[in-house]
Amino acid sequence: MSIKDELQQVEEDLARLKAENKDIREQVRNMGATDQVEISALIALADEQGELIADLERRRDGLRARLERESSPQT
């Protein structure tokens, strides 16, 4: 897999995870004072996804830097 392909895959994964994370957090806000165990589980899931998103963003930044280095003319 080329760096460009890997970068595209990371970007797609990030977009999907961010949308899912937003949906989960909206779900928690809309639940009100219902099942606290379920709310806690959803918050924990959203937090875990937040960590995964941060990891993928770091990976994306690294891939972008590699791609830039490889496309820059060598001196």
C-alpha cells in the first residue's frame, strides 16, 4: 500500500469515527435522566473513540510528513 493510499484510508477512518463519536455524544445529551449505566457506557465508548481519533490524527500527520519528504526534491 502506498503512502497516499494509506493516508486516504486514515482520512476515511477519521471521518467515519468522528461522525460516530458525534452521534454517540448527541445520543447521550438527548437521553436525559434515564439509565445511568447505559449513559456511562456510551460516554466511555465516546471517550475511547476520542483516543482512537487522536491516534489516527497523529498517524495522518506522520503520513503527510512522509509524503511531503518523499515528494520534495532532494538537495
